[in-house]
Amino acid sequence: MPGPKLPSSWIVASAAQFATVVALSSPVAAGTIWTDWTSAVPGDPGTASGTLNGIAISYAREVLTQTVTNGSFTGWAPASSFQGGTVTTSPAAIGDMIAQNGYRYAGPDTITFAAPVVNPVIAIWSLGSSATQASMRFNATPTFEGGGPDSMYGGSRITLSGNVVSGKEGNGVVQFTGTFHSISWTETFENYYGFTVGMAAATQVAEPAPLALLAVPFALLCAIKRGKRAA
């Protein structure tokens, strides 16, 4: 004997609410966000400041006049050379770059975050020349995420050995795993090269669904079970 037939409208409404519950409980995909550098004072030492995903960020020490803070820097290309691994978006999305060359002042150069940043990434452009290797020695050990030639000078991907990033026209991105209030490094001389800083947008997991939303799908399951027993 068949069990009680449920109204189709009730089933549709319950299914819709169940889908809402699933959607509210699912994480939202996150991409890489890059610093919007809004000001820079060239000098040795110099300064620069901006925001990263709503967090104030400052940089102190070597700043060259080639620094770009108006979004017009075109060197972050092709995108494939500045993304990979955990980095999903090229710094070209913002188009800013802080330039340095390690000529008179070898550091330490320091990036400071106004609030803790989890797993920050640094994009590096044109580190070294075809004839001269340059390097950046960080106070923490990063992981290599991606790299390759750039659209201006060609070159190849950066190399990583421990906490030292090197290149001969090297380009790429590295990640620092953990929670950071600042990152520092020293660098060796070469005509000029650049960097910027990014992070993954916080993956947003919605609040647990209210019990009221869960009640209807639960009632639907109970009704289906009762129907099967009656059969």
C-alpha cells in the first residue's frame, strides 16, 4: 500500500530551502588581492604606503623614482609569470610597483602591516640582469609559487634557496606561510627591480543555517520515511 502523497508544492519549497542551507554553509572561493600603493617618497631611505585588502601597509627604506603608485605599471605581464600555486591573480590587477636597486643602502627593507596578515605573497619583477644576478635575503623562508619571463625584458623565473630569492632578469611570486606583522629583507645591487605584496582574500564561510531553515527539510525526510513504513 503506498504511503501518503506529499503535495508537490511542499516538496519544491522544501528542496529550495535545503539548497539555501547548503549554499549558506559552503565556503566562498577567494582570489589573490594585491596592495594598492597610494603614495611613495623616493629616497634612500624612502617610504611608501597603501592598503591591502583593507589593511594599511607601509614600506620603509629604498624607494627609487621608477616606483609606480597610480596603477600604470605594465611590467606584471604575462600573467602566467606572476601567478601559480596559491597565487591566482597577477599584480597587474592593481598595476603598482615599488622599485629598488640595493645600490647605496642594502637594507633591511621592511614591509609593515597594520593588522596581522596570513600567508602574504610577494611578487618580484626583473630581479637582476642577464649579466648580473641579484638576490633578496628575507627574514623568513618563503615557498616558490610561480615565475617566468616578463613582457619588458624577458628573463626567466626567480630561483629560491632557503630564504634567498635570486634572479637574472628573474620574475615570479613567493609565499610566506604563517601570520605576519612585517617582512624584512636585504638585497644586492642591480640597476633596478621591483616588488609588490599580496594576500589571499579571506575565505568567507557563512554562518550556520538557522534551525528554522533546517526544520522543513528534516520534516520532509521524516514524512518520506513514514510513507515507506506504511508501504
